[in-house]
Amino acid sequence: MKKLMFAAVLGLPLCAYAQLVSVGEVTKVNIPENLANKVAAISPDGSYLLITTDTNAGLSRYDLATGRVEKLTDAQGAGHDVKISADGQDVIYRENSYDKHHLKKVGVKNKNLATRKESVLVKPTRNLQAMDVQGTTATTVASGKMSMKALGKVQAQQAHAILSIDKLHLMKTENGVTTEFSPLGSDKRYIWPSVSPDGTKALFYVTGYGAYVCSIEGGNLIELGQVRAPRWLNDNIIVGMNDQDDGRVYTSSSIIAVDLNGTTQTLTSDDVIAMYPLPTAAGDKIAFSTPTGEAYIININK
């Protein structure tokens, strides 16, 4: 009998303001207690999770069908915004280090899951701005300079612009050229930037203001409100979290979906503190974590 790797289904979904997506089962993942305690990524096909610690140290691959765990790296910083190639075979991650002056540097490495080979994409630098994977091409931006590497047999190519953060300014790299983007002005603090799957829209969060979407050229600005840690579910729907705390600990948090018209839907119930949603490329699953190290998957009916 095939081993079932999920616990009992939670009492979900529930209704908020409108239904943007059809939520199916929300299942708890039985991650071993001795494994790291935060979901860093879900593979494009939804077959495995990448797990890291709450400080983003190390990465382990957790197979959702079998429960098999494979340690990929112990690198510090590896869990921060880790990327997976479209075919699920390559994991691109950061590695933090410190020089003799105790200054932090960040490099980028690639781990191929089929061959187990590891390669360096960016040597440790003081100014890594971004890393991205488009299809099977890994693109990095360091000190304003873009570099591309083919992860498969197809020639490396950049399908759309890349957004990055440099000293809390929002930057855009397009056709190898990096310029400041910052649609709300250079005096704001930008985090969590990403480009829509079709490459036409930019998503970002401005500290103290909220999440926004605009065209990749910087026009048609749309305010989404307090949608933290936002991610594209598809070209028109964003998922994020609505978290609350008392200054010391999180008191509540739910995963929400919002479209470009401002319609909002809550996807999780009040009995779990749901944080940092990570959708699959197909938008049929959303993984999330809790502050106590639990992992869940929201299954979306397509």
C-alpha cells in the first residue's frame, strides 16, 4: 500500500469576500521532527518541497509521495529565496560567508538533483542583487552586472526582465542592463519583488505601505493593500499572508489571494498560523509554513 504522507485534512476552505480560486483539501505534511522547520520552495510540479531552518541555513529535499529526505547542502543562507528550474532538476541557492574583516559575502551555487553535482554560478560578493530561473536558464545580477547560465542543453536565454533589490531600492535588469525602477519613488523601502509569469507585470511590497502591481514599464500602478510576502499564483492573482503579532510573537496569520481588481479571498482557517505561501508554477498547489515548524499544502481545484 502506498504510504500516505499527509495528516488529516483541516476544516477548510472558508469564504471571505469572494471566491477567486476553488480551494480543495488543505493537508498537513508529515515532515520528520529532526528535519529543518520551514518550507523554502515547492517544485514546479508539486512533487517535492525544499526545507530549511528558520534562519535559512541548509536545504533538504522532501519527496511528498514517499517521504524520502535528501540533504542538499548545509550552506548558510541557502533557504533564502531559493529557486528551482522548470524541470525540477536544478536547485539554485545562496551561500553566505565572511571574509577576514568579518564582512558578509554571498555566492550562488547550483545543485543538480540527477547527477548530485554542484557548481558555482557567482563567487562570493558583497553585492549580489538577484538570482532567478526562467525555464532552465539561471540568471544572476551582482553589482549591476547580469550573468546567465544554461542548466540544460538549451542555450541560455532571458525570457523577461528581472527585479532585484539594491540598498532597498527596486531595480530592473532587462537586456543585460540594470537600472533603478522604484515606481513609488527612491525614498521608499522595497522588498519581495517578482515578475508575473507572462513577464508583463511587476509585483513588490513597500515597507509601511503595502503590496503593489504595475506594468513592467512602471505604469498602471495598482495598490493591493497589506498582502505580505506576495507571490504570483498566475498572471492575475497574487497570494500572500495577512499576519498579526503582539510585538513578540505572531498571534494570527492567514493565506490570502487577491486579484488585480482588489477582490480578496481568505484561503486558510483561524486554527492555523499560516505564513509565507509558495505556489507551484501551475498554480494548483500552495505550500506554507507555521511559526512552530509545521508545513501544509493547499490544493487548488483547477
